[in-house]
Amino acid sequence: MKKFAVILAGCGVKDGSEIHEAVLALYAIKKNGAEYSIFAPDVESHEVNHLAMQETKNTRNVIVESARIARGNIKNLSEFKEEDFDAMIIPGGFGAMKNLCNYAYVGANFEVNKDVEKAVLSMYEAGKPLGFMCIAPLIAAKLIPGCVLTIGNDSDTAAVIESFDCEHAITESGEVCIDRENNIFTTACYMFDADIAQVGISAENLVEAMLESI
């Protein structure tokens, strides 16, 4: 049975992992006969009130918040071992840009969290498939120059991807961009004005494509 590592960035679209994307990715993995383990970095994050859509003065711990989605069954990303997994997926949400890297704060000169970088590059160097959803492909662009990615058709974000000597592919909702050379799979999800059913299609198409490559 194939096993996925799923890296979360908290719980909530504005300060963590996008919950629909995360849950539907987990669902797609199980539906296709594979297993998963969930990881998150042990870092602090600025809280956003998701009713008012405003940042508060509070902070939240990313692994503690991610445990809400994982139903408590989660590991510190520092414990990740590439040899235990066949593939990896990182859902989107602003947390991917705030907590897995600092793009949301500094823009194109961002840095990736060291545990995230180590985990992603260990899978890449082992030739194992990497999946990125929504805005998360920016992490791949930063770490793996020359790869082919999609964030849908957002020209501003595409320009950032291309600034790292990567190629951006314009896609439609539900489509998966497949970079065979680098074994990277990306789908835009809520980078479009999508609904939850369309995001579910994106997640299933992503997981199915990744499993076919293993």
C-alpha cells in the first residue's frame, strides 16, 4: 500500500492550511487505496479571525492547529523520514505562505522553513512524486529551479514562479500540471473562484496522477 506524507500549515484558509483542500486530499488518498501520515512544523503563527477576516493580536502554534484537521494524529515535521513514504502533498491556504515559508510577509525574496525544505528536497532527491495545491507551488518554485508548475491563471503569482527560472503552465479548474522530469504535480484549486466540488475534483485528479507515477 502506497503511503503519502501530507504537510499542513495550520487550520484555516487565512492563517493555516485551506481546510477543504487538506481534507479532500486526505479523502482522495484513502479513496484510491493509499495511506497517509500528517506532519506540520512546530512554529508560531499570527491568528486570523475567520468571521471578521481580520488578523488578531494572538498567535497560534501551527502543529497544534494542524492537529484539528488530523484529529490529533500528527507528527512534528522535524521527525519526517523520506524512506517511510512514496509521495508527498502540500495543500494550499495562506498558512502555506505564512508558516511553511514567509512569502506572505516578504514577497519574492522569501525563505522556506528549514524543516519543510529538508522534507521536500529529500523526496525530490529520491525521485518521489511531490504534489502542491493552490498557492503551495511557490514552495516548489523556490526549492527546485527549472520545474514546471501551475497556480491556474494568476499572472502576478505566475511571474514570481517564473522569476525562479521555473515555467508556469496555465490550467483550468480541476486540471493537474505534471512535470515528468522533476516528478512534480500541481493543481490550482482555490486559486480559481472554485467551489468545494471543483476542489474535490482537483484533489482526486492530483492523487490519481501521483499514484500512476509511482
